[in-house]
Amino acid sequence: MKTLTKKQIEFLNKHTKGSWSYDPATGLVDVEGDFDCSSKRLWTLSVVKFGKVSGYFNCSYNRLTTLEGAPQEVGGGFYCENNQLTTLEGAPQKVGGNFSERLLFGGNFECYCNNLTSLVGAPQEVGGNFRYEFHINKGKWNINGWIQALKQGYTIILTLPYLSEDDKRLYELGLL
């Protein structure tokens, strides 16, 4: 029979907004409410392994390279932006809708500002918006990643940043 360590219990108590329960048979933690471990300089989520989180799950602004340990299902939004992720493997496969809390709009899956090169492991169901970006290597478009996303049924919306005249000159010189 598995049990949680003191460190795991402290981690859950510190970041859970609501209540949590542990199932020793599966080794998974379910959260009734929200879980927010954003901006904690975390390298991993696998301190515990989550099953379901009824509210939102926020692991943004850390140093995560993987989503291993992330919830399998989230009732509200899932936020993992501003990490060092290269894939979405381990991400929840269901992110619900019709939930609204302190962060933007419920049901969103937000993973921008990472180093994504594909959408492998992305949720199969998102009730709100799915915000992501592909990493661009050395000024080249990541066409292969975009083609994979289109084949998987995702819609791609391209937005280009505004470039000032100084930015345009730097870009032409290869300095931007």
C-alpha cells in the first residue's frame, strides 16, 4: 500500500485551493477545487501524480520540461505557459468548459511561451480556447509542426507582431 510523503502532503496543502484526496490503489491525487503551483521555480510536476482536478490547474511560469504528473482531466482551465516544454506529452486529455475563475476564461488550455515543436500529447477535448505557439528555430517557420497540427484537426491562426522601423532594419540585417 502506497502512502504520500510529508513533502508531498506539504506540496499539496500549499497549492490546493479546495481539498484533495489520495487513492493508494492508483497512486493518483484528485483535487476538488483548484491547484496553483505557478511561479515556484519547479523543474517537475511529478512530485505527485494527479488524476482529476475539478477546477483549474496552473503550473505556469516555472522551469518545467515535461508535463509528467499533470492531471489526466481538468474541469476548468489548464495553464502551462512560460515553461521550457518541448512537447505536450503528459498533458490532460480533457480540459472542461463552463468554468470561470481568477485566470482568464475557464476551459482554456494555454501553453504559449514554451519551446514546442509539435502538439503530440495535446488534449483531445478542450471546452474553451487552445492557445499555443511553435518554436521557430533560427528564423525559420516550423512548417512540419504546423502540418502535423493541421493533420490532427487543429486550426492555425497566425499572428505577426508589429515591427517598428528600427526592428525592420535589424531584421533585414539579420540581427533580430
